[in-house]
Amino acid sequence: MQNIRRAEHQSDPKFFKKLTSEIWEFRILFSGIQYRLLAFWDKENKSETLVFATHGIIKKTSKVDKKEIDKAENIRKAYLKKKEEMKSYTLDQTEDLLIGKKGTKERDEYEFELKLELIGDMIKTARKKRKLTQEQLGKLVGVKKAQISRLENSTGNVTFETVMRIFNALGAKLNLNLQM
């Protein structure tokens, strides 16, 4: 679900990619393994609804096998025939059910990890836009390449001071928005 939330903030084909006119590939990294979930949109109501196909595959090659796409298309067709009988959930409802309601320890950890991933994505995007390597950015900030890598990949602790130094070194403007 984190990649869905990430996709709300940026369009990145490494997370979400159109395979056919109806089928999309959603990539998720979990425990070091790259998974592909095949998905489609239900466009019949006024708001588009993302519907995940009922299967996923472990990424082993650069392309999704045609039989997997055909399977997703068959699931899409079956869904469209029977959707009135099915219960659907919003992303917020799904997060509440699977992760926990807002304010619970599990949900707070999930939200925190998501924010770290978004910060890492922003750093990586800005660094690449400036045509800098991780090592070059590290030198500008006064940290090692490994720390830049950990920040971009959300695998290390991050301090607000370090994030601000990185964005300053990149000449990037950071807007903070406090909502209460």
C-alpha cells in the first residue's frame, strides 16, 4: 500500500506501469524481493477505482509474461460481470483493516516509513535532476555516499538537519505544511 501512496505523490514507472490498454503493473519491493501485482481500473462509475487482479508474480525478467497479462484480463472481465455482488473498500478503509486505524502503533509506523520513502524519493529525484552522483552530493553535504544511499532507499535514520542540508546543497526549495 505504501507504493500506492507514493504513486499519489509522483508518477514513476518503476512503481506503476501500463502494460496494455486495460492492465497495469504495480511493482512492490518486500523483504528484498520485487513483486509484480497486475491491476486494472474500473472506469464505469464517475470516479476511477483501482482494482487489483487476484494474482501477483515475483519479478524474474524485465517483461511480464503474456499468460500473466491474459490471466489478469480474464480476472478483470469476471470482476466487471460480478462487481455488484462484491464489497469494495477505499484505500483508507483498506489501510485501516490491514494496518490499523490512525493513531495505532502499527499505523503510525507505516505512516512514518511512508514519509521517509517520500523524502528519499525527493532527494533522489532532485540529485538526478542536478546530475550529481551520490558521492558528489555527499561531498557537498559533508557525509559519505553510503548515507546518501541509505536516505534515498529509506534504510537509515534521518535527521531533519541532514535532510535540510541535502536540499540546500541541491538548491531545492522545501515547503513544509502543518495540518492540525
